[in-house]
Amino acid sequence: MEKIILDSAIKFGAGRYRQDKEILEVCGEEIRRFGKKAYVIAGSRAFAAVKERLLPGFERAGLDYMLEIYEGACSYEAAKVHAKKCLEAGCDEVVGIGGGKIMDFSKAVAETAHLGTVNIPTSISTCAAFTTMSVMYTPEGAKKNCWRFEHEIDAVLVDMEVIAKCPIRYAAAGILDAMAKRIEIQNGKPVMRLEENKFDLFTAFKMAEYTYEVLEKYGLQAIEDIRNGKLTKTVEDVTFINIAVTGVIANITKSFSQSALGHMMYDGVRTYFTKEASAALHGEIVAVGLFSQLYYNQLSHEKDRLKALMRRMDMPLTLRELGIEENVKNLKVLEDYLIDSPYVEHTPESLERLHKAMRQMC
């Protein structure tokens, strides 16, 4: 397990955050605040969805750019290759366009090149556009570690017309990933009290409580609105929570204590079941891991309510639905991975509770 060394400074998120209709048309102006030539990294489908509205704005703003379509993993090896290409082309700002993987990769390329990042997310599946870190993988897609940065993101630009057309599966996964923060910050505790926690963690928890309540109440409606291609206030509210508010929560905790067993389960799945669960989204894997997290928190009575919500969102509910057989061997692999994490106390009571919690995955 990686040794976690945290910078004492809190980087709250992005220097600029814009969320509205017709944002794509002004992205050129926004990027020109930070550079004259952009190294644009995008997923193929994401770029196809935005280019007709995005590129004329680049031209109007006098922004030169170099485009790279990227479909690989967010790895150190790939970041070095693209940082070199970026600098050799004379680019002075990195721009990411796409989902969570591209958001993390654009930040990693920028960090390697010692440049800034502007992120343009095309879905609300994660808060990666906003966080001051990247989850890093091997070139084959297995989890490696988390790369925490010394500075904030330059800007996050969210075009709501794009978000209103994103696949509902991505919206559902993002909603559950955001809701996970409240459950995971409580790691091992049925109750959170200021007197027993650091002020930053407790503040993040209270924010996460708020996001959980809003998303539980309005998440299904947002999914339905997106399903029908409607840009409503509910979609706008959920977008802001999924990207910006959840990103702030992650950044306040330095992207550490805001995640626990749910996200460690994600890391374990990506590491040991890379091929089996390759089709599963980040938020889908995290959400399945929340059943174990609730049991470990001694809040197992919340499981049925969460499961009912996930079922209405058409989310996977078990490891098997993620593509992983629920046998003793596989459960032990994941349990051992969690035991080796910073989130499990090595006491007989804690280890026994984790062992029982793992049985909630079935």
C-alpha cells in the first residue's frame, strides 16, 4: 500500500468555475486567460460531442491548439509521453475534455509538464474535473496510487447543454459517487462529532451530509430529466453538487479521509479484477462497496434504503453485477486489500467487523 504524505495546505479546487448554457462558445476566452496555445486532450466521443461549438470559440479568441485523442489509462508513463509532446509543440496550457479518466489525465500531463490545467467535463460521473489530484494507474489499467498536487486547477468549465445529453448511467454513477462521501467520511463511526474529529474533516462531513440529502431527494428526478434531454434546475443543481461541491469536499480532506472502504473497494477491483470489471464505472464500483462501508460503520440499517435507491437508478448492486464472481477466493482478495489500507484498524473487533462487512457484498 502506498505511503500517504499529505501537504498541510488545503487547495479548495479551481481558480475559476463556470457552469451555464453556451459555455463551450466562450471556452477559448477562458483558456486564453492562462495560455496562448492549448494542448487539448480528449476522449473521441467527448470531442465529437463538443467540437462544432467549441472550436469556433477558439478561433475567435485567437487560441492556438494541438489536439490529442486519448483512450488509454491515466498512467505516469503516458503522462510523460504527452508532456513531452505538449512542450515540444510550444503549448503553455493543458485542456482536458471528457469524463473522469481524461480529467485526471489532463492534470497529470500538466503536472508533468509544469503547466496549468483547464478541464471541460462532458459528464457528471465524478468530481475529477475539480479535484487537485489524479488517480494513477498502470498502462494496463490497474490502480497504482494517487498523485496529489501542490496547486489548484486553473479552471473548470461546465456546459449544461452537454451535461443534459450525457448518458444517464454516468449521471447515476456520479450521484452515488457524491453520496458516498458522507458514508465514507464516517468510516468506522456510527456518529460524527466535532469534538472527536479535526475541524477540516468535520466540515467536509457536514457538507457531505447536505449533498447526500439533496441527491437522495432530487437525484432520481435529475436522471429522468437527463433521460428526456431536459435541462432543468434540478439537473443544474445536481451538476453543481456532483462536480464542484463534491470536489470541494474531496479537496478539504486532501482527497484522503473523504474516501474509505467504498473507494478502496474500487481500487481493489481495478487492481485485481481489471478485466472482469472493465465495463464498470467508477461510481458503480464505489456504490457496491458502500454496503460493506455501512456495515463497518455500524449503520447496516441504512443498507436497504440505499439499495432501493440504487435499484431505481438501474445501478449494479452486487460484485457479480460488476462482473466479479462472489466466491470465497475473490472476497478474500478484496478483504486482504482493505486490511492493508489506512482505513481499517488492526484490532480483533475491527477485523471481525470488516470480515462480516465483506459478506454484505453478496
